[in-house]
Amino acid sequence: MADEKRSGSPDWEDLRHALALARHGTLSATARALGVTHATVSRRVAMLEEALGRMLFDRRPDGYALTEDGRRLMDEAAAMEAAALSAVARLEAGGGLSGVVRLTATRALTDGFLAPRLGRLAEAHPGIALELVTGSRAFSLARREADLALRLGAPRDSTLRGRRVARVHHHFYGAGRWQGVEDPPLIGFDGDSLGVPEAAWLDRFAAGRRFALRADSWITQAEAAAAGLGLALLPDYLAAARPGLVRLDLGALPPAAELWLLMPPDLAQVPRVRAVAEGLTALCRELDGQDKVKEHR
């Protein structure tokens, strides 16, 4: 069997699964991240512990926590992984404009803005295949789950290289039937979305007002607003992609959100990644027409 333990030194695949478990904390989250089953993760970790003759994790009701031995080993494993990824990037730096570049962004930005414009990037670099990754979790650039990321808000990780490529503006939008109507119903995020700055702003602004719908997706909110359910606070790019939405003034708006393009520093020297980064920068300028980008290193 492929997962059967071999004698000798610990297997790197066992170590890789353990490292992922240390990062994600539960078997289910780790299995999803690696694309394997719960049983595979559990078996790999058990085989590593058996090979080393010591416990690496404490099994707790809420997940797995590293022991002191586990923490020391995972620190070394993470350094090995980073060194290997950096070596690969240095080799690829001499390559040409071909291969896969993996970009992570929100689904709203991907569906509402990027996808309709990516034909220009494909025409400029026909040898590059772009993979767009969306999802509820943040994909890690440090672990090469993606090569590039478009994220809202200034970067917190000082190890990443980034540039501010746009400011995203939000306005209230709805069907034309709400023009001139006093106190129209609103559409907003649900209670699990308070990490979204615009959601928190809207709840403060609209305290006491009626909400016709709450949803955890910008796209769902835009569709509901276009269908006439009420007014939604939407990114301008998303509203522009939906016929029938009109901009309505409720007297206040949240500050513009900064959109940043991020990448690991060593990938900045890989030609295909650099070419996609430059192409995305040019595309994203259309979000607010800015002429300059702010650099972060």
C-alpha cells in the first residue's frame, strides 16, 4: 500500500502531513487542505511518531496541539520546506514566460472584475496558464498554496512583497423602484461576517433599520439588490457588472478599501510570476483609475 510505513528514517510525506496538521489544528481542516482523507492524515502522523519514538501531538477534544518535541520538529520542518521552495524559485528564475501561475482572490473580485478582463493577459502571455483560487480560507503564499494574492487591506506579513494596486469604493445600489422611497429596506452581511470592514460599518450606520436579507456573499447581495429586495452596499466594480442596479445616496459611505497584490519575495524573480503581477497591476488600476501604486517590501 502507498501509505504503508517503510523502515529507516522518517518519511518526508509523513513529516509533510504532520506539518500541515500543526498549521491547521484538526484532522478535517488538514485533510481538506491536502486533498486527502482524515484517515490518511491520522495514519501518517502516527507513523511519524512511531518512527521517532515520541509523541508530537496532544490529542484534544478541540483538535491537535504540538508537544514540546513536536514544536521543535515542526520548526525544523518548516525551515526545510521554506528552503526547498526558495531553491525551486531560484531555479525557475531562469525560465521563460510559460507555466502555471496560481492567484488567490475573493470570489466577488474574481467573478465580478478579473474574469471578464483576463483575456488581455492571456493575449499578452499565451504560454502562461493562470489558476484562480477562491474560497473561505486564506491561501498561504509562504507555503506556496498560491504564487500571488489580491487581498483587501495593507499586508500584515512583512516577509511578503506587495504593492497597493487600487482603492475599492463602495456605494449603495438597488433596483430603480427604490429611487425616491424613504427608508428603503437594506441588504447586508450575516452575523458571521463581522471581519468584513464594510459589514461592520453598515451595521453601525444602519442600526435600527430594516434588513430584507443578510448573506455572507457580495455576489448574493448584488443579485438580491438587482431583483428588487432592497439596497446593498456593494463594491462599484460588482454593481457595474449587473444591469438594472442604480446608485442611491443614503448620506454616508465607508472609506475606500485598499487592494494589495502580494507575493513571496523570491517569486518576484520568476519571469512568469512577474509578468502576471505586472498584468494584474495594470488591470486593477481600472478599479479607481489611480496612476501610481504604493510599494511595500
